[in-house]
Amino acid sequence: MSRDDHKINEEALARRAKIKNPAKKGKAVIEPHFCKGCGLCIDACPTGVLLFREAPDNRWGVEVEIDGPDYCSGCGMCEMICPDFAIFAYKTEDPEKKAV
Ligand code: SF4
Ligand code: SF4
């Protein structure tokens, strides 16, 4: 991973560290074959769910992983910003409503 990739990861982790009570109300799904590792989704995620990881077999050498799934709110920012339709997000059922 490049120095910029590491910096993007560090900034995402810093955003995640500020969240005291993870939302756990959403899920993001990556389609790795469409992902070119640009990192826009990582930058766009307000809660630092997504990170770069090394991918030696990938032509870009990196790929995106859902590193902090509990922190996903399902806001859809990652999906909206991805230029290649390689990531999708949705709201999951609210666990509190399920208990009612
Ligand atoms: S924005 Fe899309 S193409 Fe870019 S790293 Fe994220 S999932 Fe991959
Ligand atoms: S849906 Fe929102 S919180 Fe979840 S990974 Fe995408 S940008 Fe991050």
C-alpha cells in the first residue's frame, strides 16, 4: 500500500474511534471485481467502516474491506460516491424494533 493509502486508513480509523455507540443499523457489501481501489468510499464513510488492505493478486495492489461492520449506519455515502458501482449499502432491521 502507498503512503497515501495508509493515511486514508489512519483517517478512517480516527473517525471510527470517535464513535462511542456504534449504529449497527446498516450493512455495506463490496463487489471486488468492480472495485479499482480508488479509496473514495473510504474517505466518504463518516464512521470509518471501510479500510484499504493489501491485495497482491489485484492489479491495483489494494482492495477495500469492511473492517468495522458494527459501525455501519447504512447511510449509503459509500454507494453514492463509488464511480464503479462496486459497493452497496442498505439499512438493516432495527434490533430494538425487532424485540417489540
Ligand atoms: S469507491 Fe468504489 S471503486 Fe473506489 S475503492 Fe470504493 S468500492 Fe472500490
Ligand atoms: S453505508 Fe455509510 S456507514 Fe456504512 S460503510 Fe457505507 S458510508 Fe460507511
